[in-house]
Amino acid sequence: MKPRIAVVTLAVCTALAPLAGCGSGTSARESSPSPGEPTTAGASRTPAPGKGSEDPDDINGDGHRDLVVPVIVGGGGATDERVGVVYGSAKGLDPSTRTVYGRDDLGLPAPGRQLQSPKGSLSTADLTTADLDGDGFPDFVTTVQGAMTSDNNITAPRTLPYITWGGPGGPTAKTAATPVQLPQCATTLGVQSVVRGDFDADGHHDLAGFAYNQSSLVVMYGPFSRSGVPARTDTSLPWSDGDLTADAIAPSGTPRATSLLMHAVSDGEQSGNTLYTARKGAQLSAQGKELRSGNAHAFGDFDGDGRRDVAVGDDGSRNDEPGYESEPGDVDGSLAVYPGAGGAPVTYRLPEAPKSARTQYGPGGYVSADPDGDGRDGILVATYQGATLIDGTRRTTVPREGPAAEDGTRIPAKWRHARPAGAADFDGDGTDELVLNWGADAKFGTYGERPTRWWITDGTTPANKATFTTTDFAPRSS
């Protein structure tokens, strides 16, 4: 069986083969930059301090959304990663205005001895941003694995979320990060798959995660005190073996209820999904709605009726065991949009994958985006040739490509396409820019991990509003 899709961390040695030069008899050289290829970001500038914002992705509170990216330090051995923030402005994202954070910069405790990660390593997969104390500046919430412990016949690293409190210049480690105070039933082993939301639409940011001892889903409602205590906690929702995705908090700060999607554990096959509906003034519904199978999903207003919908569908990955390489006809190559107003889901066919490019890992997931500013979101789906925006009956390809060679290694065309990584209105003009990324590392070609090149597009056009490489951001490895 393949590794779990949500938590793939192992290098796949055989995946290195597609990145090697082949058959030409000539050595690979660095290709010269193409018009759409990321360029050097330049020296870093300190972001201007803001006055506060209600957007959980406006890190310095200046009224413009910012982008959090992984920054890979060095190569080989254990993955050494940092978290980078590229700051937005009236002109969009400015790669020269950025901050790079390591573990010590956020005041986090050292990881457990069983983890072999370098001293300062900090992964974006372990971090979310939310304004937990309501001061107008997002806080960094980082999940840290500590020492091994046991609870409910389960032995695992104690996994706790820590808060590094935000401010006008972003989060700072003037003091040690604050551990989130969990309910008694989850204290011993902690929680995993932590996500943010506003699950009761009261305007305060909340957190949710699965209790590691398998007792329940833990929902912690804000505001949080500076000692890490939530206003209230709900443990009535069932535990499940899977991961969580929450609807987005409105960047305007207008309170809206953010529903919660539970995606069942996957071994490559398209697995099930359960939707826990959020309602204003109430806790998340304990009666989950079963949705179709699919490893890709996105929340948005896809029909333009002002209500939040959810899209679930095929991400192209497959279980590689004999007899499990295919999916049922109603799952294979399709996605379904479940309307927020209720009613039957609307099914769309996905762009067909070229046979020569298919892999058992699939091209990637979905992103909600409104690049034309009409108030109706499209679904940006990953393909083996880049990305395609599905907006009602319209389909627009959004291709970006990495170089033909990097670091002396030739890269075949099938491994050069960029993947969709997000979408947001970074310049405040009412339309979303699309975020695509690419990396030469074999993990990117198979799983989408370790990207280094980034494109911030001008909508679905061939033009870019910003391009950068995060290798320019990387500090020395520690």
C-alpha cells in the first residue's frame, strides 16, 4: 500500500528516476529564464506595521492579505524547513518584503527526541493562522510533537498546539509560545489535524482538531485568553481516522459560519467525506452529512447565490494494490458541488489526463477562486498540464512551467507543470490572484511537496503579478 495521502513524509527513491537526464549523451545545463519564470526576489525588507485587521491571513494587520510559504533550507538528510511570509500591498504581493520564521523565532519548545528533524525546522503543514484573542493581528498556531506518552491504549508523541501571539510586525517570540489549554479528555495525548474557523459565526476565530486518543473531535471556540484558554469547548462530535478541512473565514471580517469537512483516511484510493454544517449562533451540527468519495475538496460560492457550497472530487490518486487501481464510474474523473442551499449535487467532468503523464499519485487538489470578481467562485483543479479553472460551463487553462533543467539535472516535460496552491485578493482590487508553485525535488513531482518556485497570476491570463523563488529566502541551515 502507498503512504497515507494526507501525511506523506517518506522520500520515494524510485521517483528520482524521472528527474534524471536520459538518452541524449549531452550534459544538462541550466535553462535561461523564460518570460513567466520566477526571478530573484532581492534583499528582504521589513514590512510596515499595520493598525489591525479582521483577516486571519493579514499577518501584519495593514489591510492586505499575505501569503505563507514553505522555505526549504539546504538539501539531503532530514528535511530542514522554515515558514516564510510574503507580504501583500496595494500593488499585490511583494517578494522583497518578507519574513522567515524558524522554531526559535516563534518561541516553540524543542520537538520530541523521536523526531529526527533539524533543530530549527518548522513546517507549514504544522501551522495555521488565526486571531485567537481578537486584537486585530493573526497569531501563529503551531502543532508540536513532544515526548512519547500513552492514553486509551494508544502510545504516540504528545501533540499540542502552541500560540505565538501576533502584533503589528507579525508574531514575535518575546516570551515562550503559549500552549492551548485542551479539555481534560484530550490533555494527555493532545490533538492532531488542527484547523481554524468561525464555527458559530460570532466573529471570533475558533480551532478544531481530532483528539489523539480517539475520544472525539475537539472544537475550541474563541476568543482565547492570553493563557491559551478557549471561551468554551465542544467534544460532542465523533472522532474519525482522517483529516479536517474548514471553510474559509471571510477576509472582510463579516461573520459567517464556517462548516467543517472530515476526509477519511486514504491509502491512495478516493475515500469518503463527512460534512459538519455550521450555523450562526450554534455549535457545529453533531449529525454529519455523508458526501461522495474524493480526496480533493474546496469550499466556495460556486453557484453565486451567496451561500457557501462544498466541492468534492477525484484528485487522480489510486491505490496501487492489485484490483484497486480504478475507481467507480461516478467517482473516476469527476467532482461534485454540494449546494449550500440544499438539493442534489451538481457533477462536473474533470479534464482528462494524458495517458503518458498519469501517475498513481494524481496531479493534486482543488482551490476556490474568483479571478473575475463576479461574486461566483470557480474551482481551480490541478491537472497533469498545470491547472484548469472550472467556472460554471467555462473552462480556462492556467499553465505555468518550471525549467527544462535545474542544478545540472534535466527535467522531463511531464514533471515540469506547476500546481495550484491557493488564491486570494492580495492587492485589494476585488479579484483573486491565483497561486501556483513548482519544485525540482522528486517529492514535488509525486506529492506536491517542497515547492521552490512561485507564480502569482493576473487572474487566468498568461501574465503574472509576482514571481519568486523561495531559495532566495532560505537562511543557513542550523
